[in-house]
Amino acid sequence: MSQYFHYQQDKLFVENMALADIAERFGTPAYVYSQAALTDAYLQYAEAFKGREHLICFAVKSNPNLSILNLFARLGAGFDIVSGGELQRVLAAGGDAGKVVFSGVGKSGEEMRQALAAGILCFNVESEAELLRLNDVAGSMGKVAPISFRVNPNVDAKTHPYISTGLKQSKFGVAYTDALALYRKAARLPHLRITGIDCHIGSQLTETSPFIAAAEKVLLLVDTLAQEGIRLEHIDLGGGLGICYNDETPPSIAEYAKALLGALNGRTEKLIVEPGRVLVGNAGVLLTRVEYLKPGEEKHFAIVDAAMNDLMRPALYEAYHAIQPLTRRAMPAREYEVVGPVCESGDFLGHARELALEQGDFLALMSAGAYGMSMSSNYNTRPRAAEIMINGAEVKLIREREKVEQLFAGEKNYL
């Protein structure tokens, strides 16, 4: 547990607030975030890259709540987006379009027009077909689109295959061997301006070596481009730094930055990084209540009111989230399968957890600030959770719990 989530007299606190009080006040399931943890993580990044021209672009997909985006914008962040909807969120939150990089393999013509009109910093182009479409769209608007190519370096990120993005088999980016020819082609297109190069090899990385291997391959290409007269303004080395969910030992932000800066020693190009999980993951928890305790012949189940629609990661990746009681009980623990009410066998939040529980108890699923709420759904017609921000002893509801009526408000009954 981080310093921002801690026990005091057997009660789990976030900053200066008991989480049980928050659960009683706002109900469950609910996501709760520590503003101090979010701020501290960002400032660690800013400090680590201080002294070198850089831009920290928060990966919006990891947590797109407007209050979180606004906090990072006020701290000076840019943003890494993967859809037109995310761009609208960034702008609504007060973000600077001139600090936005637009990634993603399937940008539509309308999304391109939207981003060009807003004046984003750069499009991270991921295919030749996208390059040609962007040139046409920019030309139709009388604009010149700033571009980089997301280059796939074929580096093994040593992470879960679903979140590994830098191998030959990946849908992301352009092949390293094709990149030079594509840069040459882009240089000839009239409505494009080459500004940089981009690389992102995956998420939840726990070693620096894959980052450095990818950077070294990218820098070789940067030098080759310079020899051909294509000089880049920035080098975007993506995100992907992992956090501790269970027993992982990822490098610290400072260690990660030192390794990257060492690889870039002597370079004058602006550095862009795209952190997501490492800024928000350990700043948030998901609160849930035990609905039933169900003993069985082989397994005992703690059935809670949160489910796979609230936190998809365990069902999708078999991801581990620590589970902590909001109030510790002085009674023997028992091994439980912690499961939700969704009608799927895959609806679990934790396997074989030693917990001392009674029906009605509150639990916290830790390290849930990244890819929790952002991946949630309305499966089984379940309203999505409330979101709450804590700043010391100050409590703010930053997203209201959905109501069932909202879920079918746009539907029509024609029968």
C-alpha cells in the first residue's frame, strides 16, 4: 500500500478520510482517488526530466475523468489520446490542444478533422493508408498536419500479451523496416509536416531494458533520417512503466527517467513521454460491499456488489488486485473466492484470498486507478460506479453514479 492509503486503528484511510465513511455516504461500488497521490506521481515525472526539454503526455485511456484530466492540465501536462472522444474530454477539462498527441490505428476522417481544427501537437501515424487519408483531409481543410510515425521496433516488452504492443505481430505502428520509406513518402506529401518519431512497446513494464532497447533502435532511425535531410523536432518514447499490484518490482520513476536520459545523451530533440498507469494506478481504489458469504464443498465465495463490469482487469488479464477490508475484524480469516453478481463464470475479482469477513462488510480493491473506470461497462444493465476525489479531508463527487433509466434513455420501443 502507498503512503496515501493506510490503516489507522484498524480502519483503512485515504489521506485523512476513512474509506468506510466514504462507502456509507456514497454507496458502492465506488472509485475513490487520492489527489495527493495523483499530484505526487506527476511531480515525480516532472522532477525526473527537469533540465531537459520534455513534455509529459498523460495517456487519457488509463483514466479519462474530467477532474483528473483538469488536475494534470493545471500541473502542466499534455495528453496522449486515441479517439476524438478523448480529445473532446481533454478540451472540456481545460487541456491545451497544442500539447496533445493523437495515437491509435483507426483514426477516422472526422476525428482527423476534429484534431486539425483544434490544433493538436502531432498525429502519431500508424499505417501508410492513414498517412494518405490524413494528407487528403488536411488538404481539404487548407491545413498542414504535423505528423510522426509510430515505429514498431520489434522489442519484447516482457508483459502480458494483450498489453504488449511492440512486436512484429502487433496491430500497432509501422514496421521498423518500412519506416524509412514511409518517412520519405511523407516528406513528399504537400499537406503533411514531419515533426517527430514515436514508439510505444507495451504496458505494465517492470524493467528498463526493453525501454532502452526500443530507444536505441529508434535513435538509429533518427540518425538515418537526419542524413537524408529529415530532421525531427521531437522523440516520443511512449509510456508503459509498470506499478506494483502484488509483488512486482518496477523501476522507480527516477530510475526509468535516468535510463532514458542516458540513452538520449547529447540529443537536442524534445523528449515526449506518455505515462498512464504509473500516474493513476496506485492513486485509486474500488470500494465494494459483501452481499453474501456462500460456503461450498471445495471453495467459499464472498459475493460482492462490484463485478467484472466495474473492474474488467481480473477477468480480461487474470490481473491481480490486492483486496483489503475497510475495517479489520478480530476473527479468524478464511480463504474466499471474491466474485461479483454478473452472470458469467469469469466474473471474479480475486482468487483464494485470506479474509476475515461478515456479510455487509466493505472491501477495497487496491491499485484500481488505471483501466478500472475507463474500461467499465453496463453489462447486465448495471449502472457504472460513482467516482470520488479526496484531497486531505475534503471530499468531492467527481462522477455521479449512473441510474438505470439513463442506460436506456436513448432506446426506442417500436413494438
